[in-house]
Amino acid sequence: HAKESGRGQLCLFSPEMNQRVFEYLWLDTNLRKALEHQQLIIHYQPKISPDGKVNSAEALVRWLSPERGLIPPNEFIAYAEESGLIVPLGRWVMLTALQQILAWRRQGIFLRVAVNVSARQLIDQSIYNDLKQALQQNGISVSPIDIELTESCLIDNEQQALHLMHQFRQLGAEVHLDDFGTGYSSLSQLARVPIDAIKLDQSFVRDVDERPISQSLVRAIVAVAKALHLRVIAEGVETAKEEQFLLENGVDERQGYYYGKPMPADMLEHWLAQRPAGS
Ligand code: C2E
Ligand code: MG
Ligand code: MG
Ligand code: MG
């Protein structure tokens, strides 16, 4: 600490701050290169539909670093958002997911893919234009790409965000509100946003079968969603008991380790093939 270092000495950074600065610089040098050198990969996590079938998966980016191995998104997305790299990164995820959807179609696998989009990607039309153009180039009339946004996307530039949400839906993309219940959006706001579904945050799903407060919150959120004609998707389902509570309380779209972790595309193909016939 600066105080302990005595008179005449100036200590600008604590060890923790040093660590953070070092990390920032490391990301600054390496993430751009990672994007250029194809070190990013997408894992796909299946979502279970009300009828038990899998019609959709979520694209979750990872970084395969030659130096550090597999790096999870929580360690670089915030930096990407701050630096603006999230714009090309997000474009890459969306276009790569679309190519994967087309490759699956050629194999007789029909899946939608939801991509996560950050607030920073909504400040202009580019993400929308990219999707529209890619759909046109591939002769696709209804978008098989869906969009996951968090409530924070609505705070900074609400008008622009709402406009883009309408536009995405006109392309046939569904818009889902991710991590629902952890942000600051009000119920009146929820009634105004053009969305198809909310994704119930994992914190409400965790041990819901044995936590009365989570149970009350889930029931209340489901009631509001139903009143607004929105679907509810549970994320982070890990146990049969959590699933049972959710199904009994009107949450029938589910995602979580209980069904399948995020996995590379070829693993998802095997995972799908091993599910009971027709599902
Ligand atoms: P998210 O969109 O809310 O994704 C859910 C996260 O929960 C994923 O973590 C997923 O692997 C994890 N998860 C799924 N099921 C379970 C479960 O049953 N138990 C537990 N404990 N965790 C589960 P992941 O892949 O590490 O991604 C973290 C976050 O990074 C995502 O949260 C999303 O906000 C962000 N992210 C990932 N890919 C992208 C991207 O391409 N663009 C942007 N902007 N953000 C991304
Ligand atoms: Mg998500
Ligand atoms: Mg989430
Ligand atoms: Mg999250």
C-alpha cells in the first residue's frame, strides 16, 4: 500500500491492480490476433423444447489460446466490450453460426442458433445489416439465428435497441431477454420491449426445488411472462428435481448441464443422434 511504503516513495499500483493491468495488456495484444488467426471457437448448448425435442442451441464463444489453453468468455468478453473488439467478434460468431446451421441442414439436422449480443453491438445497424446480408446471400428467407440480449442492453440507448429488436424480428429472428431477473428492467418496460421469450437467470433455477424464495420468484416471473404472452426459458438446469419444479410451474423450455453442456458442433451431432428417436 502507498501509505506503508513510507515518505518519498510512491506506490501507484497494488499487486492486484498490477495483475489487472497486466491482464488488460495481455488481452489487448492477444485478442485481436486471436480473431485474425481463427483461435476463437463456438460451443453449442442444446435447448429442450416443450415437446422434449431439440430445435435450438445457443452459441457460446471460447478462445483456444496457444499460450493458455481454453479460455472461457467471462475472461475476455468484458475486455472485448470495452475495447470495441466485441463488434468484429460478435459478427464472427453470428456468421460462423449461420454457416454451421447450413452445414447441419446438409446433414439433415435442422436447428436454430441463438447468439449473445452485447449492448455495444446495438449502437449502430451493422449487426442487423450483417445478418440481413448473410441471409440474402444464402437464399434464406426466415432467419434461423435468434438474438439473446441482456436487460443492460436496454439501458444506454433504449430507442436504438428497441428499433433493432423490431428489425431482427422482421427478419424472422426471435429476440430473447437473457439473465432475466438480474438486471434493472421494470415490469412496465417488459411490456414494451419487442421480445419472444425471457431466459430465467440461473440464480433462480439453482436448487429451486429446495428454496422457497426462488420458488416464489419463478412463479411470479412465469405469471408476468404469461400475461405478456412471452415464453420462459430456464437456463442452468442441473438436476431432475429442478426440472420437475420448473415443469410443474409452467417453464417448459429448458437448458443446462442436466441435458447437455456447451459442446463443439460435431459433439452436438453425436449428442443429438444418441437421444431417443423422435426427440
Ligand atoms: P449466458 O449467455 O447467460 O450463457 C449461459 C452460461 O451458463 C454459459 O457460460 C453456459 O456454459 C453456462 N451454463 C449453461 N448451463 C449451465 C448449468 O447447468 N450450470 C452452470 N453452472 N452453468 C451453465 P459461458 O459459456 O462461460 O458464457 C458466459 C457468458 O459469456 C454468457 O452468459 C454470455 O453472457 C457471454 N458470452 C458467451 N459467448 C458470447 C458471445 O459470442 N458474445 C457475447 N456478447 N457474449 C458471449
Ligand atoms: Mg445467453
Ligand atoms: Mg444467461
Ligand atoms: Mg449470464
